[in-house]
Amino acid sequence: MKKVLVLEDEENIRSFVVINLKRAGYEAVEASTGEEALEKLKQNPDVKVALLDIMLPDIDGFEVCRRIRATDNTIGIIMLTARTQEMDKVTGLMTGADDYMTKPFSTAELTARIDALFRRVGGAEAKDNSEVSQPPFLLNTRNRTLEKNGVRIKLTQVEYSIIKLFMDNPSKALSREEILDAVWGKEYLGELKIVDVNIRRLRIKIEDDAQNPTYITTVWGYGYKWGL
Ligand code: CA
């Protein structure tokens, strides 16, 4: 059974989401506070995707996201934001979320996003046990890990997918739309900005100087390129 954690303190919204997830074939683990969500995740290590509301009675959703990411880079995380929290989107993604949805959202869109995230975190792609070496980087496609100068760099699944796309296409300018389609899936309904936010986060992790990137370079008015 594909398990999803639903952290939402408003009971009517939570039940609505849970009912729809069950209809779509998911098993839902419910939590109404941040602490409860962290506890439930410990009890259910097989949860693959977490939906995190931001405004909660105890710790906020960003803090929950940060604490999950401190020990788990593989779980998929979708933040649930209110319409007035525009800035929160960027903050949420910088703390390690993979995606966000603005309330109110349609359940069809929510399950589409969860399905897409499951395909990414579930390792739907063939595990071909190959290593891609592009010094100083070494990408291991079986373990989905990246090393720089022999040191492991912790990546989320989305960040890994972006790096793999770049390393598969060295020196080729990739448009933001291409990156979005390849990493988030063609059925993804979100905004292009999510590409920029993830790239910014990746640069902080892999560049010698994130302000003057030499690995993920910007192709102005178009997208990004792996290399100078
Ligand atoms: Ca709330």
C-alpha cells in the first residue's frame, strides 16, 4: 500500500484530503500537529510522501519539513500553503520541500501531484547500477547519490533528478520547460519558478561559489546548462 502522511490541523480539510487519497488507492496516516506528524513518521517508516500544512498549533510546517530532511532525503514532501502566503512557497522549497500546493486545491490536482512524486521517489526508473563520472562529480544511478571530490552531497530526490538530467546532457542548454517536463513530469501543473528555486538550492550544495556558478550556469532568457 502506498502511504501518505497528511499533516493538517483543520479537521474538515484533513478528512476531505484523506477520503480522496483513499479513493485514489493511497493509505493515509493522519496528524494534526507538527510533533504528531514527526512521531507518526517514526512509526511509519514506509511513508513515501508527506503533505505538510504550514500554519499549525505547535511548530510550523517549515520546521517539520526541516526536521524531516535532517534525517531523510528520500521522502517526497508537498507543502500546503494558503493563498496569502506567497513568500512561503520559496521558503518551503528552500527548507527541502519538493513541491507546494496553494489552497484551495482540487483533489484531482492533488492526487496528480502525489502520483508524480511517488513515481520519482518510488524508483520507477530502471536501476542500471551505473556510475557517471564527470570530475569533480561522481553520480551513482543505483544508489541515486552524488559525490563531489569523493564527498557525498546530500540531495533530495528532485535535486538528484535535476543533476542526472544535467549530467546526461553535458554542455547542452536546457529550457526551464524541458527541465520541468523531465523532472516533474509532463502532467505537472505547477509553475516554472519551482525549477529556479530548486536550481538555486542545488547551486548552494554543489558550486564552489553559488554566486558565481560554474557547474549549473544560466542561459539568459532560456534556462540552464551543465558546465560553462
Ligand atoms: Ca492550518
